[in-house]
Amino acid sequence: MALIRNSKLRPRILIVGGGSVGLLAAQHLLKNLGRGEATVTVVDPNPYMTYQPFLPEVAGGNIEPRHAVVPLRRNLKGAEVITGAVTRIDHAAKFVVVEPEGDEPFELDYDQIVLAAGSVARTLPIPGVAEEAIGLKRIEEAVALRDHVLNRIGEASLMENDEQRRRALTFVFVGGGFAGIEALAELEDLARSAVGQYETLTEADLRFVLVEAMGRVMPEVGEAQARWVVDHLRERGIDVYLETFLQDCTDKHCKLSNGEEFDADTIVWSAGVKANPVLVDSDLPIDERGRVTVRADLRVEGEEGVVDGAWAAGDNAAVPDLSGGGVGGFCVPNAQHAVRQAPVLAANLLAALRGETEFQQYFHKTIGSVAGLGPYKGVSQMGNFEARGLLAWLMHRGYHGYAIPTVDRKARVFGNWALNLVFGRDSMPLKDLDVPRKAFVEAAHSKPAPKKEPAKA
Ligand SMILES: Cc1cc2nc3c(=O)[nH]c(=O)nc-3n(C[C@H](O)[C@H](O)[C@H](O)COP(=O)(O)OP(=O)(O)OC[C@H]3O[C@@H](n4cnc5c(N)ncnc54)[C@H](O)[C@@H]3O)c2cc1C
């Protein structure tokens, strides 16, 4: 396996993951590093950072997919950006293995490593989930969900078999956290507006189901807000099952712990996240939830003390919550923390590079939560201030429109929303994105036109 050494004879800062933490930490480093002081290398399987809080709006057709991702190369001028997945981390020998898609893996050495690989869906060993369900962590999933829901509606409009049609129009969401509720609400809104375009369908043909194991939804907001959300969803005709588990969904036949059984062509899994599993095979200290253990200054720390040259933040790290508000004493995995941890991490890393021994402690008291539930509907909680409906929706859009990185993306998102206000959302599904050569192959195999004898004079 080839080893790519840092040829520039200056320390390499290797950032694993170009998401919320990775992009912002790299930008901060590039801005503050002296000339020739260090090389910043960012490795990510995608050439873009995904602004995940917008995935539900992308799925709901309110934001164009490309507007919800931030290109890494364009926004990290001066950094080395490598499109590939880190598959192994050997911190003792200070190298990682990088696997570019469809190419040979190679080793990459480093002096300082920043672990910013985020999280992945936390699934349970429920029969059928791995085979039939889809998550909502990536832009591709949001696009596929939007097209899938719209295509199922289109196909159902021509179905004469009641059972088949019911299955096509049943959409199940597992997990009533922020992400799951937002995705459910956005897609239900999209589906309701889409059925209006078909004479053979009515809104009553749609069935949306939420399955939540706890007795409430959205742990991020207070009890009263959470109860309001459940009432609101039920008023929209959504079946909300609390204290209920999905037990099986083999062949898309769902069995719930309350005894209900039904077929559903769409099963969305959004029941929490776990730290990126790439850390499990590394020699870095991780906790029982697979997160790298760090101090409040974001230096990695194991049982034997601080691990030299290793830093971590965001969803893949167990960052102590000094405000006292976190779950189990740690910051909850959200963008609010990730974007604030990134500059602290970068500043401390720079200080360490320069031989300083004083580091900033990460401290952030959560400012609250805002969630969109489809156009003009939302819920939010900022300390004791609670908002519902239009005001909360405006707060959600205002906050996230401002929070998505880069002026370019902010302008595109706000522009998109403004156009939607005039023309309505674009509820046109694209077909065959997973088989783009289909039409060409069919054309290549189609019968030639019969040869005709030239007409006699
Ligand atoms: C649907 C949804 C809605 C959300 N809504 C909100 C919200 O409203 N408010 C809020 O505060 N938070 C929200 N979050 C959570 C928030 O997006 C995350 O907490 C935040 O993105 C974490 O930042 P991160 O940098 O740790 O991880 P990420 O932003 O996920 O970045 C991790 C990066 O690592 C890359 N990566 C993965 N594997 C590898 C590998 N092997 N090698 C190299 N790179 C790798 C990934 O491609 C990704 O770019 C939401 C999340 C989701 C999924």
C-alpha cells in the first residue's frame, strides 16, 4: 500500500471528516496559520459538507439538494482536500488508511489528527430494518425519499388493487426525535399537496405512521411543546403511536408491539445516532458508546492522560458539557455544539503547535431548539419562551438560513424559499436516478425499423 508522506516538510494537520466540525475547524485553521506553518488536509468520502438540519426540507421539496451542501474545495482554498473514507487510524504510528471510492487504498501520515467523522444511524437488530428501511443522514437519502414518496403516489394513482395501493401509500417513520418528526411532517405535507394533482386519489388515501418507543416525542423541547406536537400531528391525520416498538418489517410487512400489522412501501428509520464506527478499530480511547473521549479543551484523553496530537469534537466525541445541561454530563450530538466546538478546537490546536500550554475550555449553554413541521408550521423552545405554528416556523427558517455555512449557500437557500413563496414548491419527482443508463440501454436494444425496398421508378 502506498504511503503518502507530507512532502512539504511542515506538520500535517489531518482532519477526518469535512462536516460541521471539519469544515469550520479547517477554515479557522487556514485563516490563522502562519505561512508555511502547517499543511491542512481534510479527508471526507464526499466532496461537500452536508447541512443536515436541512435534510427534512430537502426531502419535503422546499430546498434544492445542492443548496443544502457546501463544496469543500471551493471553501477550503489552501487545504488539501481528499475525497475518500478513512478506514483505519493508527495513532501510535501516526497514519491513517484512506480508501477513495473505486481506487486503491493508501496510507497518509500526519502530525496532528482532528476526529470529526460525525455519527451514523443507530439501528437495532429488528428483522427487515437493514434490508427495507432508509435513514436520513445524507443528502442522497433526502433526494431518494422525496422522489420515492412522489413516485409511489404517482404509481398508486393507477393501481386498481386496493391492497397494493394501500401499501404504496403507507409511510412509516420510526423514531420521534427532532430529525424524525421534521422528516415525517415535511414529507406528509409534500404528499398531501402532491395527491391533489391526481383525480384518482384523495388525502384520505394517504397513511402516515409514527412509531416512538418512549412515551413522548422530541426530548429537546419541554413536555407541553412535545404534547402539542403529538396533537398537531394527529390533527393532520397522522397515526402517532407512543410507547410502541417496530418489531419486524421483513418484506415491508410491519409488525408493531401494540399488535398492529400492515404493509408499507416506505419505512424511514430515524431512531437516533451513534458515533462513526471507524473509531472502534482505532487505537484511540473510546467510551461505551463508541465516542472518542476528550477533555473540555477538546484534546483526546484516555486512562493514561492526554493523547498527544489528537483532537476531537462533534457527534463522534464525548465532550464534557460544562454548562451542566448535557445528557450524562456530555454535550448532546447536535450542530449547535458542533459549530461552536470547531473554532475552540482549532484555536487550541494552533496554541499547541506553537508550544503554548494554556487551552480554552469549551462552554456553551444550549440556546434552545427550533423545528419546522412543513411550510408555515413549526415548534420551538428558547429557554422559557415557547412558540408554535407560524412564528416557530419563521424562527426555524431564520435560524437555519443564517446558520448554513457560506454566504453563497445562505443566498441560494433564501432565494429558493422566496421563489417557492411565489411559485409553490416543486413537487416533480425525478425518475430512474439509480439507473441513469436505462433509456440508453433500451434504445440500444430496440428493434431497427424494417428495411424498405427502394421504390421503382
Ligand atoms: C435529519 C437531521 C436533522 C438535524 N437537525 C438538527 C437541528 O435542527 N439542529 C441541530 O443543532 N442539529 C441537527 N442535527 C444534527 C447535526 O446535523 C449534527 O449533530 C452535526 O452535523 C454534527 O457535526 P459533525 O461535524 O460532528 O458531523 P457531520 O456534520 O455529520 O460530519 C461528519 C463528516 O464525516 C464524514 N465521514 C464519515 N465517515 C468518514 C470516514 N470514514 N472518513 C472520513 N470522513 C468521514 C461525513 O461524510 C461527514 O461529512 C440534525 C441531524 C440530522 C441527521
